[in-house]
Amino acid sequence: MDLDAVRTFVAAVDAGRFQDAADELAITQQAVSKRVAALERALGVRLFTRTPRGAELTIDGQAFLPHARELLAVGERASASVHPGRRPLRVDVIASRLATSGMLRAFHRTHPEVGLTVVTLLDVGAAVAALRGGTIDASFRAVDMPGHPLPAEIDSVRVLDEPLQLLTGPAHALAAARSVTLSALAGHRIWMPGLTPGTEWAAFYAALQAEHGLTIEATGPNFGSDALLDTVADTPALATFLGEHTRLVWPAGHDLRRIPIVDPTPVYPHSLIWHRDNKHPALDTLRRHLTAGP
């Protein structure tokens, strides 16, 4: 199986749009489309449904995705086995639009001599398993969430407390606010369809909801960030949370509002985690970069 095509498929899933995947892979959108089409022909199924908003996985695409990620991991291990001392640092960033991806890009700009392989895993459990198995070297995760303690052999260091913001459409009751307190959010519907049960971020928002009496809903399928933005823009009763450093772009007509949350400002606790027996020489360089401060 063509691993470049598999890698392109995974990039398209993570990015949500073929053009965004092309930007991540430094190829053209046409090349992304050709690689995905070749993979679909090889498998004999459709992997994506193309829509004006992006690319959505079919049922077959959803079934193939975990195997595609494992194929890439196996390919990386095979390559590393014959290139001792030259293996890239493999880091999990959860998703390409989040703050942790930006932090890793900043590290790459500062240390271009360090080879990097970027992967995206579902939750801290998958990340810990990959660290134990040696398929990744480090992961950005929220640690010490309820029900998600780190094993003794996994070390961590806090690298970013990211303030949360409220995202609303133009007709929302809080749309004109320059800032909003957590107590003022009581009674408002916060919609977050990406809160996958059992993940550390779902545990974080469950704790936030319980502590401050918020209404956080994860109802309905998660069709990705574009569908979320469309719904929030068109639904006055809905808002959502996002990190201050999350990169999102929406049509000008949506007129969405990013509103700081104050008194207190909730922060999402990003940490870098790694296996304490990992001796990759670039791991210390990454840790020092992330903890050096401004």
C-alpha cells in the first residue's frame, strides 16, 4: 500500500479540508485529491464525501482510519530500524489547529536541525500506550484529569496554561460583551460536540461544568470545526468554548465573536509527557524550548 497516499488520507482527516491538508504536507490540493483517489481505487471504497465545507469521512473511511494510523506508525518504525541515530523526534499534538501544534511549529523554526514527525492520537490513554510502545517520543496532553492518572514511568512538565474564550454568533445574548464572567455563563447553552467520552478533555470540561454550574452539551455527531462554526453562527442560543490560541478561520458573513472569560479565567492545562527511559537526543532540546519562557 502506498504510504504517501495513506499519510495524505490521515492528513485530510485531521485537517478537515483537502486544501488544509495540502498546506500541511507542502503539496498541491490536486496532489492530495489524486493520492486519495488512488487509495480509494486500491481499497475499492469511497473514503470521503466531498462537500462545499470540506471532506467528511464515509463509514468505510471511519473504519479504515485507525488502521491507516497504524500503517504509518509501522512505516516509521521500519525506517528508524535501519537509520540508527537519525530518527526524527515523533510528537503527538492532538490536532493541527490547537495551540500545541503552534508550539511545535515554533520549536521547528527555532531548531530546524531537529527532524520531526508529527502524529495525532485520540486521547491520553492512546498517547501513553504509544509512549510505552516506543511509537512516539512525546505528547501534548492535559494530565491529572479525573480518571486519567499518568503511570509512574511517564514524566510530564506543564508547558502552557491556555485561557479559554467563548465563541458566539452575532445574535447571541453575549455577542456584544467585551468580556464575560464564568458566573454569567450559567444558564447559557455551551455546545461542544467534540467532547469524546473517556478523553482527558471531556474530563476537563465535565469538571468545569460541575464546579461552575455550566450547561455544556456534547449532543449530536461531531462533523468537525466548520460545521460547529456554521451552527454557532446561525443559532443565537448556542455558544462554544475554544482556546485562546486555537487557529480558526470562518466566512466573513458568520461574524463570530471571540470573547475573553474572566473572574476567573479558566485555563486548559497543556503538558508535555514522555517516557522517562526515552533517550532520544532531541527530547531534552524540546523540553528546554517549551519551558524557557518568553
